[in-house]
Amino acid sequence: MYVEIVFPLNLEQAFTYAVPEELSGVVQVGQRVIASLGKRNQQGMIIGVQSDPPADFTGKLKCFENIVDPVPVFNGPLIRLLKWMSNYYFTPLGKVIQSAIPSDARLKKEIIIQASPLLKGTDDFTNFIVRKKVVKLSALKRKFGGIGVLNRVARLQRQDLVELENDFSFKSNRKNYLIVPDLGRDSEIPTNARAQQRAFDVLNDFPEGISFEKLRDEHQVYMPIIKKLADRGLIKLEEVEPDIDPLKDYHRPPPKEVKLNLEQEVAFGELKRSLDKKAFAPYLLFGVAGSGKTEVYLNAADHALKQGRSIIILVPEIALAPQIAYRFQSRFGNIVALWHSGLKGAERVWTWQQIQKDRFRIVVGARSAVLTPIRDLGLIIVDEEQENSYKQQDSEPRYHARDVALVRGREENAVVLLGSATPALESYFNLSSQRYKGLHLTKRWEKAKPPKVDVVDMGEEREETRDYTNPFSRKLVEAIQETLAKDKQIILFQNRRGYAPVITCRDCNWTMTCPHDELSLTYHKIGNKMRCHFCDYQAPPPSSCPECRSLELKFGGVGTQMVEEALEAQFPDVPVCRMDMDTTRGKGAHTKLLGDFARGDYRILLGTQMIAKGLDFENVTLVGVINADSGLHFPDFRARERTFQLVYQVSGRSGRGEFPGRVVVQTWMPEDISIQCATRHDVKLFYNSELNDRNQLNYPPFSRMIAFSFQGRFREGVIELAERAARSLKNQKIVELLGPAPAMIEKSHLGYHWKLVLKSSKENDPRGTFLRQAARQILQNSQSRNIRVTVDVDPYQIL
């Protein structure tokens, strides 16, 4: 027997090994193994099992050393998905697998063995397991020696004589205990041991036991006293698994009794029919803001659970994950897991373990949740599917979670439900071309009505008022005053953090830039520092211009800190909550800020795009957009689409309850079609106009794109390699080349950065075959030790 093994290295191929005789019949796809690679042993994963050696190999294949997991880490459908990701995103399979497994330096893995009723004790080894019923692998190794124990256990598992599960614990000195008192023995405590007597009096109220943490935190009983009582035999200490569920301390709202309206019933009925077929079906739930998409999600999830199947719900922002998780917990109880990069290492691994144990049947999280090893998957929901945060842009594999969700749904015969009020242009195109089935929610929930929208031309506003410092127009100030007078809440959106995006000299036009990245530094008034939002370089603000020594320095642009300062000046007694990258760095900061706002501790929520979508506060009746068109200035073909989606989405946060809503949109470009359509909620006009422009320019969804990035210390070398890669395609007629050209940020702390983009129309290259051949040719002709070459399939931005 032979196995194919991949390693988490920058190696494209899988390696074939013979299976050791003692492991014959034990190995399975998805198990991790130890195998010799080169001069040292490496941990890899089995991705294939075969009875014959490779046809083109004539020598003797060496055996791998041992298995790490008797229980596969990934099942067959998930392995097939990871293989697809490796091929589609040009990333070695070993690295794709590595990205799907949580890593933590403190982690140690244990295997729990539980005897089956069929297991009979035929020797010391099996007698020990039968007697113990449940035993750790480490205990078996200590008793019977480490050699061969894991292999024997694996063989018993394949014969269904034992059940195995991977268990994770953490190397920590902190242990949690359940303390159980032996009641009625107070007289055995010496009369002068008052602290012990007080502790035992407390324990009398907990005959079933109390955790040490609760005893310490709520009753001030500490471990030295506990140990003395234990030495006297008056209490029993039972070590228990620490409860590190990241949702355990979160507020759970009471469940709502909701009756679906007619449109929701139709949408749910269609999903129910597809779930009953247990076949892959992609849907786009196209619903206006506040139309009750979440209720459709909940009902579809309920039906999938009744079928014995599990659910993954993807959300675009970490801040939204707890809120959605609360809704699902209030409906389904503690079978809901939270999964995102903001969890601590221990929380991530604990959650991973519980998913593998099938404790959780619903996983709510950001993009990486699509790769969690949940079994019997029946439904995948991608909420706000248009969001760019679903695209992994910083590390390999550079996948898009929405697209991966669709492929995983196909592999698992699951229903995939994409939800949005403003779908990605590609999804809208797939809906119109019937690649997706459409579900439509055209009305707001219950009594909620679309908000009244006012557009303020800031050019005219400045000419009339001659006030160039106030970030608020007169109409927005008036709307804020009226809303506060009615005791309602306000959301203000400004998509720039910091105080001011730029500091310049009035006399010579000098601008303070980052010495590493050639980007203007943003002034942060809190901390009084200039900061680069790309590499995090920091410096004190200058007192004079270093070029001409002028003292006439000015701040340009508006950031969230400046807006917050203006609010405090004009509305001094109104509590304001600012939510941006600077205020949400700490663990749980998103949840706390939103929870405080929901309870009414703050009247105004000010923030960047993390507050623009998904939030549902019935008391919010005013949304103000400080500068609606800041994204239009980016030289990128998706700029108008992003601006439309952002303005439309943030407008949808207003008037979601029974009280009428209002939106004030401030813009310097009121005639731009993205602003016009977003403020009029004219979705079809915008999409049809944008599709027409994209078609004429041969941009997605009418073409496919692959972007290459070249980064190195020396500019000449980077340019030479990029140009050499482009020349390798000079005879290519179907694939169009954009570049090579310097990236928008050509020089950074990572060196010099150039881009090369390949594009092919779907009309001439329907399956993208020529495009992918060209991409492989680029990779073959751009090998360099000194220059880093990365590939991005279906890039979200090509700056």
C-alpha cells in the first residue's frame, strides 16, 4: 500500500511513500504523518491512498515513519476543496492545508480512546482499555512503552473496537478545579483555623461542588486554604476542563417570536425544497436593507438542523460575528461556535476541538470559517457577500471566501445562500445569467419604511458658509439636533481614521510622508503623533516645515478623531462612541462598544466602514455620511461599485424599527451615478450602467484576471524581472497584459513593488484555459532568489 503526502513547504508536488507493514489497513486520507524528507523528518498530511506504486517509478519507495492522527483532521470533501484551492489559487497544497489548521505554540495534542462494547480483553493491552473504558493515549504509552502503541490503537479503531477523538489542551500552570465538600464534618476543623471554617461555611451552600474560579472571585477563598481543607480530607478537588468558549460571557438577547411575511415565506420555501433534495444549489438572496434576511437564514438553518446537517454562516467583519452568533444562539442554544482571527490562540484551538467533536453544529465567523472541519454540512450562508473583506489579500492562499463557499457547497451537496442588498457585480451578473437562483425581498420588515435621504453638495455648502473647518453641513447639524431632541440615536460614517490624513506647508507645499512607503502620514491627535497606516511608522508632528522653516503648517482632510472633536464642541453633553481600528484593537472591543451603544450608553456612534453594514439598532433614526465620495478617487475599476455599496449600506442602518429614518449624505460629487443611485436606492440602474461600462472595457464579470506582484530591495532588478516575465508572453494573442507598471505604493518598507496583470475575455477564453497557461508561464519565467513574486487570482484590486 502507498500514500501521497504533502508538506507545508513551498513545494508543488506530493511525495509517494510506502506504508509500514504494521500500519497497513490503518492509514486514511486526512491523517497527519511523520515522514523523512531530505535529511530530516517533517510533518505532512496524507492526501491519497493507493494499492500500487506510481507507474513511472521503478525503485524502492521508502516508508513514512509514523502517523500523528488516528482520526483524520479533514474528511474527504474538505480535502477535495483544499486541492481545488491549491490548483485554482496557484498555491502549494501543503501550504493551503497549513492555513486551514489553527496553530498555537502552547498547543499539545492528546488522543482519547473509548472502548466499544465489542472490544474484548484478549491481552494486557486490550484488558487495560476495557477496564478503563476511556483512556488517554499518553497513559497507554507510559504503561506499554511508546513504540507501536499508536499503531495498535489505530488498528482497533479501523475494526470499530474503539472510538477515537483528537483532544487539545494547553501548556499552562493554571488549572481549574471543581471543589466538592464532604458535608457534616465541620467539627474536624480546629477552632483556631477561622479561615478554613469560613471557607467550609461557604462550601456548605454548594453541596454539588463549585469551581475554584468562582469560589475565589465571588467569595475570596484562595488556594492555600483549599489545600489545607483537602489535606484534612474535607473536600475533594476534581480537575475540570477550562471553559474558554469565546461566547460564554456575551449577552444573549431573548428570542423573538417572528412570523415570516409573504416574501420571506416564498424564499424559505424555495430553500427548504433544495435542502430536502440534499444537492448543491447556489442562491442569491437579493433583499433591500432591513428586509429581514436574517430571519430567512434562521429558518433555513432550523430546517437543515432537523435533517441532521450543520451550517456555516460567514460575515464580512469581526464586529458583526458576535451579533449574528447571538441571534442564532437565542434560537438554537449552545450549538453555535464563533470563529475569527480576533480569538486568542487558546480560544481558536478549543473551538476547533469542539467542532471536531460535533459539539457545535453551527459556525459563525469571518472568511476562514469556511474551512472549519464541521461535518455533515448542509447549508452555507454568506452574508453581505459583496464585501471585499471576504478576499484574503495578505497571505497565501489569496482566496475569496464566497467562491470557496460555493465550491465547498458543491463538494458537500449543500445549499449555498449568498445574501446582500447590494450584490457584487459578478453575483448580479451570475443571477441575471441564471447561474444563481434568485430570491427577492423587496420590502422592509414589518412597519419599517425606507428612510428619507437628503444629499448635500459640499461645494455649494462651502461657498455659502465660507466655513472650511466644520465637517458638518447645516442640514446635518439640524438633523442631529432634531434626532437628539426626540431621544433617538445617530450613526455617523467617515471612512478615514485618525485626525487628519495629511499635514502640509502653506508656503512651499511640503507634505510629511513616511520614510519607508512614500505615503503621507496621518495625524493622530490622541497621542500627538504622525502615523503611517501601511507600515505603522510613527513620528512626532513637526513644529515647522523642514524644507523652508515656515511655521504655517496645516492639516488636510478629515478623520474620525477630527469628527469626534467637532461633535464634542457642538454637542458637548452628548456621549459619543468612536469605532475604528484605533479603538477596537483590544479583545472584545467591538462587542463592548456595540453593546454599550445598543443599551443607550451612547447617543452617537461614529465610525469607519466597520459600522456600515449588518448592524441592526431599532432606535437609530439618523445616519450621516460625512464624505460619501472619498473612495471614488482611487484609480481602480471597482471604485464606483464600492462607493455605491458603501453609501447604500450605511444608509440602510437608519429607520429599521417602527420610527421613520433619515439619511444625510454629504458629497463633493453629487452628480456621480454611484452617489445618485445609492441615495435613490436605484439598484438596477446602477448595476446595468456599470455592467455596460465593464463590458466595453472588458473587465470582470466579462473577463478573468490574474495579478502578479514583484517585490525586491533594488528597483532595477524588480523592473527587469517584471519586464522579462511580460516578454515571455509577447506572442500571446488571447491574453491581454496590463503593465508591468509600478504599484500605487511603489516604494515601501518591503522594497520596490511592481505589478503585472493578465486578462482574458470570457468570450475568447470561456474556461480561462489560456489565462491560466499564461500565468504558469509567468511563474516559470520569474524565478528569483532576491525578488518575491506573488500571484493573485481574481484580484479584488489591481492598484
